[in-house]
Amino acid sequence: MQFNPDGSLKLPASTIQHKQETEDRMKKAKCILIKKEVVNFSAPKKCILHITLSDAMNENKFIENIHKYFKEQATTPSKLIKINEKEFDIEIGTDFKRCTDCTNLINRYKEFLDDAVILQKGNCTYEPFRRNFSYEDYFE
């Protein structure tokens, strides 16, 4: 670990580069930034997705439309809060399938925007189940 002259931690070059790329993308490209944040860690658990549209995006109606269709099919209660024309919060309520539904909603935005989504994990602890398929484990 290295320290700056003021005593703060010096960030690695890769972290600084990633942060700069995200800022450039939010200024020039058509994309959205989604930051996942757990608000209540104890029951009833509650999460918030902070959604920010890039400067290049002029239309925001798709945020509301995708959430509306998601809400009809999800078991988890959710609420869309429009902060301004470029910022939205989606509250994800408590339910057994909370993390699955949250991931499903993010995937809907990714699909609509052709994967032009910057996802920041924030303080979310959810790790999706990963299957490591190995041909040798099942066939000879």
C-alpha cells in the first residue's frame, strides 16, 4: 500500500483508469450507470438501484416502461422514484427472490441497451450462482 502526502491511500493505476473510462463513457456514450445499494441488511431487507443516464441519452421513458413490465412479472415489490430527468431510484423490497428479481431487472436494461450498462456493485453482497460445466465430468 502506498500513501499520498496528505495521508490518504494512493489508488492503483488500474482503478484510476477504470474510473476515468466510466466518466468518459457517461459523458460521450449512450449508456446508463446502475449502482446497487443495500439499505437494510436486517429484515425486512431493502435494496435500491440508483440509475443515472449518460449525457448522450435524451430519452428516459424506457426506464419507466421496463420497470412497469418487470413489476407485473416479479414477485418482489418494487417502486420507481424519478429524481430528475437523468436520475432514477428503484427500491427493491423484501422477498425470497429479491436478488433474482433485481438481477432480472438489470438484465432487462442490459438487453434493451445492447449491454450499454455500467454496473457498480456498491455494498451489495449478492454473488450469482456460477456453474462450471466440464465436459469430462459428465461424458467419457
